[in-house]
Amino acid sequence: MLEHLDQLQSSGLAELSAVASPDALEAWRLAYLAGSGKLKAAMGGFKDVPKDQKPAVGARMNQVKAALEAAFEEKKAAIAAGASAHAERLDVTEPGLVTSQGLGKPHIITRVIDELAEVFGRMGFEVAEGPELEDDEHNFIKLNIPAGHPARDPIDNFYVDDPRKTERPRMIRSQTSTVQIRVMEAAVKAGGGKLTKPIKIVSPGRVYRPDTVDATHSFMFHQIEGLYLDRGVSMIDLKTTLLQFARAYFGDDAEIRLRPSFFPFTEPSAELDMKIRLREDQPARWIELGGCGMVDPAVLQLCGIDPEEWTGFAFGFGIERIAMGRYGIPDIRLLFENDLRFLNQV
Ligand code: DAH
């Protein structure tokens, strides 16, 4: 009988340890602890145990019963805890919720700048950068805009130093043409005092003018400047480059025109217009993208470059205008308000 009880305990505990669900636990309870279970059946044999063995067998019987009951309670608690832990567990394979604010992306102006750098890069232009905090030497003097020129009026520029009291007043640049000067100065310096090789750069960046904000103006906007200096560069190269750019960026049917104009740093000078449809409900119109021309020999001289040996063209275009034309954006203010409803569309 003692042996039978030992066996009952060990088989009961072994089977219980394999139990992992509430249903299996209930089946085990019915098999061992319930009125019809094995423990009760074993107890039923107690009456046949010889009298002298009854105390030992009785004690053992109580032990086995206590052991099985305790193990059952323990298992029951473990299964309940496991169930609640399971309910809280994260399913990492579930697809996430995608909200409109899920992923950021570069601003449309940043993307257009990258695209322009790529298109001009295919034509051999490298990207050059210059500072936004400038001085009048780079923003005016070396661009052939001398003292007293109306373009230097404090009404039209953001001076940092008072131009009436400071000899070389600092300002935040009004045009990216400053970078032309810096690139030419650096090239002459690198050549030990003279230009030794061609220059072919574009320079995108911010410029600042105290303009009143409206649909096509802002006090801060972006320009992309271009400068190509080499031996024998002519107006034909300029026009070819601009047409190639327009077709590469706006499509094969892009239409451009050059209108004679004036800039102190180019001679001859022209304005570049492009036929652009800004609104679906309006016909395409000629929109001015910016200025261009052959670099004025005076500018080359001011930078220490021999205009007899080197000629070149330059251009400076408004990036917002390009972006508006390329992506059909009717109002420049949309580009700076940072309204997500707009930014998510472009
Ligand atoms: N800097 C001029 C402006 O902001 C644009 C410009 C015109 C740039 C002619 C040039 C150029 O490089 O050759 O209005």
C-alpha cells in the first residue's frame, strides 16, 4: 500500500507538471483529487490495511493528499498568472498604425535645391557655398556696384552695421552673387595670384531683402547662382546651358526666353523667363526666373582675373519661382507657413 501511495504521488506530480492549460488542469483534478479520482480510490483501500500498518499508511496517505493538493493550487495560480501575462504581451508582428505625422521628409525647397544641384551637376557644375552674413565688398563693391549706387540703399537691404558710419558694413546678403566673388577670390589665391583653371559652380542659398510679403515676394527667399569661367565662353554657351537646364528639369517642352536687361556685374545682361502654368484654371504665362549674362570684365579685374584670357557667364535664379513652376504652387507663402496640410501634398 505504501508503495502504491508513493507511485500515486510521483505519477500525479509528473502529470501535473505537464499541464499547461485550464482545461488540462481540470482533467487532472478529476483524475486525481475529485470524488471519483485516484486519491479517493486509494483511500478506499484503507479499510483493508492490516491494523498494525494503519498508522503509517494513514500518515502517508495524508502526506500524498497534501502534496497533490498543494501542487494543484500552485499550478492553478501559475496558469492564471500566465494567462494574464499573455493578455498583456505585445504582439510584435502586428502591423503598426500609420498616421499622417508618422514620417517626416525634407522640405520642398530642400528637395528642389537637391534636384537643381543634381541637374547642374550633370552639366559639370560643382556646388559652392558662401556665408549669409556678408560685407559690402562681396555683396556690392566687387560686383561692380560702387558706393552711392541705388542698390545699396538701406531701405532695400538688411545691414548689420550702419553703412553711413562703417567703412565696410556687414549685411545679410541680398543675392547669392556674393559667392561668385568668393569663389573667384579663392581660385586666384589657390593659383598663387592668378586664375589657373576654369571655374564651374552653382551656389544655392538664402538671401534677404526687406520686401513686403505677398503671393510672389518674401523678405527671405532662395537663389541659385551659377558661374562658368573658361577660355572662350560665349553667350551661346549661356543660352545652351539654360535651355538644357529647363528641359532637364521642367520637361522637353519647356519654353524659355531671354530678355535684354541690365546688371552691374554682367555685360550683356538678360532676364530669363519661362512659360509656366501656376494654376490649373489659368493659361501658362511667362514668369521671370532671374538674371544672367556675361561676367563684366570689371568684375573679373576686381577679383584679379585677366579678362583678356578668361570669359564667362553667370546667372542667378529664384528657387521659390522654380519650385512653384515645377510643382504648381500658386503662392510663395505656402512654402514658408509650414502648414502640414500643404507640406504633405508636395
Ligand atoms: N543677383 C541678381 C539678383 O539678385 C541676379 C543675377 C543677375 C545674378 C545676373 C547673376 C547674373 O549672376 O549674372 O537680382
